[in-house]
Amino acid sequence: MQLQITLKFSREELTRLLKASLFKRGGSALDNVTVTGSEDGTVSGYAYVRGNGKTLSVSLSHEVIESCVMEASAAEGKPLEPGSLKFTYQPGRGFGGGASVSAEAKPASQSASADSVSAPAGTIAFPGTCTVQFSPEELKELLKSAARKSGLEPTYASVSFSEKDSTASASISVKGGSVALNADEVKEALAEILADRGYTVVAGGFKYSYQNASFGGSGGTSVKVTVTGVPNRI
């Protein structure tokens, strides 16, 4: 009988492998790379891109984390059997014992060479989809940047959220007049300006939400964008 080992990965090891893979994908400057687990066996995570006094939070999907762990393990000479990587959630226990996550996998039955990965200069390329969030003010600034790209001089932008179909339209005040954008035009304008800044936006990957103003903060329409790449600095 041929016995087969089961490889085990702690949260620290999963995080290390995730960071190693993202490093090769252009993410050497990513900060606070974190992996979290869920009771259903899925994982998620996040990482920060910082620069110019700003911070971009990238939400990492299960698909991305799983692919990165397998990539990095293979690069270290320990390829994993496809589909064998299973995550386990550990709930917190007692004082100071926060929730955690671990994993196990079978080594590949046949030796395999690690695929080389790379990213276009100035970007971080993910092996799957992630999401980034833009606040109401950031969304308005993106639309104003789109107006500047068209040679206009914007002074103010307002965004209207349609609860019925979860879309957004916009009005941009510019020198000499104004510009109105319907839902499709808003998506097109956002896709273009984000592409210019190094984001790889998934087709149709815009999800809007509206939040009422609260004490100490202003409300408005924000947008969550599904991407497969982000700039490595902002």
C-alpha cells in the first residue's frame, strides 16, 4: 500500500504563501495582507495599496487566495494536487483567542513545474477577481477626472442612485455648462478612467449602493468595482 502524506498549512503559512505569490504578480508594495476564514470552508482576505496619503483596500476572493497559495507552493517545489486544498475555520476561544483559519492539501501525484507569473509594469495582476470600493466623494472625483479627460473643466459632480435597478446616473457641472450621464455612460466613463490608472475592470463589474448621511459623516452613492488588477501605487 502506498501511503500519501497530507500537507498542513497554518494561517501564518497561508499568509506567507499568499504574499509570496502576490509579490511575483507586482504586489511587492502590498501592506497588511490578511487571510480570514468562514464556517462554510471559504476564505477571503484583504490587502492595502498605499501612496500619496491615500489607501486603497483590495478585497481578496477565495479564488485568488486558493490560486496564490497553490502557485507559491509549486514555486517552492511543493506542487499541490488540483482541487485538494481545503480550508478549515477555527472560531475564537476565550480571552485573546481570535478566530483563525488553516488548510490541508495533497501533494501533486506527478511532479510539475511552476508556471511563471508576471504583471504589466505598474500593476498587480490577480489570478481571479477581487473588489475595490470607492466612497461617494471618490466616485465624484473619478467622474470629474473623466470630464477632464474630455477636455472639460469640472467644478462639481452629483450622483443619483436608482434603487429600482441599482444603477447610478450623474450630472457634472463644468465651465460653460453641464454634462449629464446616464447609467451606461457612467459605467463607460468609470471603466475608462480606472483603466487609465492601472485597474483591470471586469465587464459589468460595477455595484452601487446608497447610504444616508449620518452624524459626523456625509452619505451618498458609492461603488464596488470587480477587478482582476489594480495599480501597485496610488
